[in-house]
Amino acid sequence: MCIGEAIKSPELPCGRQDLKEARALIDQEYGPKYAEGRTSTPPVSDNYVPILTPKLAASPITTAVPATTASQADLSALSLPDNFKSLSDGLKFIPSGISWVYFANLKKETGIEQGYMHGQDFYGTPLIGMLNLEYPDGSFVELHDIGKNLASVKSNAGTNIDNILYTRPYIFSTKDRTNSVLALIKEPGNATAYNTYKNILEKWMTRTQDLPR
């Protein structure tokens, strides 16, 4: 259902209505599929301040404002690696069974979850790409990229979590999860989250490939 809602959202005239109205349309269509009669996402706050602005004056397509953690950084010399430029790319490194996921790419100013990206103090340099996901048991995986090779980068994640820094993207999770992700980065396999949603993701890419960037 979450994937269906994600595919439906770009069809909503969000440029001509506020987020609460868009959320109401999603709840109206998908709410009956949930036991509580609505999506499990918390309601839109009365104090919500939109972070989306029209990309084209005559188009409802929107793009996110870069996160404040990197708003002062010059991203012109940075780029995500070819294997980590989209949600589809990231899911190819993730074992199947996830319950939700998002991807943010500051280089292309996509992903409304940019405000949840780790700050510059996490690695000593801004993140420009991040995949964040969770499994039904509450375990999580994050993939991070800083847009460049930097052998001297150090993590401030602490000792109670595993943060692998010699891959691109970096892996941030518990030890059991980082091992399984690392195995897929070294040798891609079929039992990945990407393959679970392959048909939906390919349909989504077909529908959006000609949209203005």
C-alpha cells in the first residue's frame, strides 16, 4: 500500500492545494485498506511549513529545498556513485522483507525526507545521498554517501552501532544487517528488496522518466 501511495502522490495537484488536502485524498482512497481506517503515518501538523516549491510555474511537479545540513555547502564538485543514485539502486543492496523505505538525493534535490538526514557533524562532511529503511522487527539499515571518495572520513556513530566506511555507499546499521548488506554490495543477489518491488519500480520509472528534472 505504501508503494501504491507513493505512485499516486505525484498525480495529486499538490501545487494547487495544501498538504492536508492531499493527505485527505490519500486517506480516502487507501484508508479502508487499513484496520484503523487511515494510513499509519501521523496526521499533518497544524504548524506544518511546506518544504516543496514548484519547479516550473505552470507545473504541479515539485522539488524539495536542500536540507539545512548541506544548504551552505557547494555540491557542484560532488556526485553520487553510479550504483547509488536512486531508490532502485539502493534497494539492490538490501535483503528483502522491508516494511518501509525512502531515498533522498541532495544533488538532484529529490526526496522530501532530506530534513531527516544526518548533519555534517556525523562524518565531518555533508551527506548528499541517503537510503533509510526498516524491517517489521524494528531493525533498520541506512546507506550514506558524501559524494566523493574520502579515505580519511570518520564516523561519529558511536560504538553501539556498525558503520562501514570502506564501501560506497557507506553502511549504517546493526552488525547482522551490515553483514548482509555488505555481502550484496560485494556480490549482488536475487533475494533483494529491489526484486520484491521490481515491477512497481520499473513502472514508476517508465512514468516519470520524461518529467522535467
